[in-house]
Amino acid sequence: MPGRKLAEYEAKRDFKRTPEPGAKVARAERKALRFVVQEHHARRLHWDLRLEKDGVGVSWAVPKGIPPDPKKNHLAVHVEDHPLEYFKFAGEIPKGEYGGGTVTIWDAGTYETVKWTEREVMVEFHGERLTGKYVLFQTRGNDWMIHRMDPPQDPDRKPMPQRIG
Ligand code: MN
């Protein structure tokens, strides 16, 4: 957190009097972190959730997809970090290659970090299909669970219809 690291710098200055920059970056100026969920028709269908963090995509493979309801947690297998460029990837991975099969982008958007520790990642998604607060928590080794913290998303939620005429 820049606020904490720059506490000493801040304590020495009155930013109402000095033209020097303060340590706090306005919320709107902060670059939003991106997420993507890729639907991956590999040997086994799964969804890959990737969260932008420190220049890479921290990734989980979610066999049953992102749970829309807080009553049902889904397994999320922590996998290797992916390059950020991967967030835009959709296409065919050749048969016989690692992850061979079709990848499509199920949803993409931004997220806010509520909490991020070694074993627990709490975020709020701002996507087209995926919105709301979720927590991922480690159960054993690479096995994590993903849990929706907000009430269920409206199953009838659809994009605004395009009016003609
Ligand atoms: Mn995958």
C-alpha cells in the first residue's frame, strides 16, 4: 500500500501548503486490475479464472465454472501464472499440445481486491456476466474453493435489449 510505505514522507509535509505531490493516489486514477474467465474445452471442460496481479495473471482452473449462488462452492485448482497477454487469447490449442482444445472468453472486466493473502483471495468482480464479491480459499495444496459472498446473481439478468426503430 503506497499510503503505508510513504507514511514518513507524508508526515513531514503539509500538502495544503506545499506543491509537492501527496502519497495518496485518487481512487479513480488507480489503474483498474483486470480479470478474465476463459471457457476451455480441453480434455475436460473447465473455466480458467485469471486475476491480474503484479504483472502476471494469477490463475485457477474451475471445472464447474464460477458459482452463481453463495450456497454452492466450486473447486478451483490453482495453476501456474499466465502472461497478461493471455487474457485476450481465444482460439484453438492444437490437439496433443498442453491444454489442447478450444478457448473462448466467457467474461472479462476489472476487479477490486478486498483481501489477498497466501491462502485467501477476496475480490469484487466488475464484469459483464460476473459481478459481485467472491472469495477463493486454499483447502489443500493446489486445491482451492471459490465461494460467492453476495446474494445470487439474477438468473434472468440479460444485457439491455437493443431497440429497433
Ligand atoms: Mn485451461
